[in-house]
Amino acid sequence: MTHPSVVSALTIAGSDSGGGAGIQADLKTFAAHGVHGLSAIAALTAQHTRGVIAVNVPPMDFLRAQLDACFEDFDVRVAKLGMLATADVIGTVAGVLRARAPAFVVVDPVMVATSGAKLLEDSALQALRGHLLPLASVVTPNLPEAELLLGGRGITSLDDMHAAALALRELGAKAVFLKGGHLPGADDVTDLFADASGVRGISHPRLALEAHGTGCALASAIAANLCRGMALADACFAASDYVHAALKQGYRPGRSAVVVLDHFGASPCR
């Protein structure tokens, strides 16, 4: 029996066959927050903790069918966007979101995997800027992604991050949550939230490990927190706390040194 009071979070992203990132990490994050998770697979990847081996993009008719199926039967409060590898995929997703108008859209502009593998076609970058950022309630780039979105400008200090967060808002997103994990030489990792009221930050001690799936989990935790009724800034800061806790309890399931998150050990619902 369907209960209309139950809201859902929808992830539109790529599948990670290694289970540490992508759709798999998104659904684990939703579940850890007590939120019903839906998925539309925008890409299939063959990957593990050592890298991405192959990427396969489904036909657009099938992607649209997945999206329509989710919106027609569920109360989708938040759509979280992850790996959208081509301009066609971005155009299809943007068209459905404009028509369906979920309350919130969380955009994780996935461009490069932790391993360094490129996950976004060159032609898709402008489509992301033009079609997705204006729909975004919040966009959650890391520093390399922010540099690409801003045309290659360097971000090498906290002051640069502050300026970049404001510049990213000018591309159309209502808010920006800029992740500072790639900032060199810092003992703490600082993430910045920027909206119409200004810029605020949250910091955690830097952990000495190589991780996989943190960006997916952060954006999905923001989406889950919005489903639970949090204000946008609070949802972002709570998501940052969640990812840090899940990393501290992370584990190494593959043959590399890469750590994946312990989603349920860090669950706020425990």
C-alpha cells in the first residue's frame, strides 16, 4: 500500500560495479538516513577500487522511461544528479526535471573519477552549465570540478574558494556547497556553503587516506536531509558531518588501498 506521506529521493547517476560510488553509494546513503531511494541509471560503468574500465550509456528512451516510472508512482521530493556523461543525457534529464519540478534538485557535477578517469564528454560541459545549473537548488563540486565549471581558474587558497563559490552561484545555481578536500597544504578540510545570504563554512580534520565515493555520498546525504525536512544549509552541513564520520569508519573492500564509506556505521538514524 502506498502512503502519500512517504517522500522519496531519486538518484539519477551512473552505476558503479564496485559498489563504492555512484547509484550504489547513493542508495546506501538514502537508506542510512531512513529515506526511500529511487534510481534512474544514466550510465553503466565497469569499475573497481583501482579505476574505471568501461562506460556504457543507455538509450535516451530507456533513461526517460526510468524517470517517468519514478515520477508517476512516487512522491519525489528531491532529485540528486550524479554522473551524466553526455550532452544528450543532460538534455534528457533536464527536460524531465523541468516538466516534473521536484521540490529540490541536488547537482553533483561528476567530471573526473578519484582514479583520474574522465567521466564527462567535452561537449557535455556546456550543457551542464546551461541546462543543469539553473535547475540546481545546490551544486556540490570539488575544486577540480569547480575550476572546470569556471573556465579553468585556479583555486589554491581558502580565499580562492570563497570567490569561486560566489562565482559558481552566478552560473545559475541557487546555492553552492564547494568541497575543499583538494585544497593543498591544509590540516583541516573546509567546505563552503554559499547562497543569497553569503558564505559559511564547516571544517573537519583531514584524514590520511585515499577514499572513493565521497562526492556521491555527500550529495545524496544532502538530498536525504532535504527529504527529512532540513533547511538547505543545515542539510549540507549535516551531510558533511556524515561523510566525515563514514570515512573515519571506512574500510577497504578491494585489492587497492582505496577506502569506501561505512554508510550504516555513520547513520544518523542509529
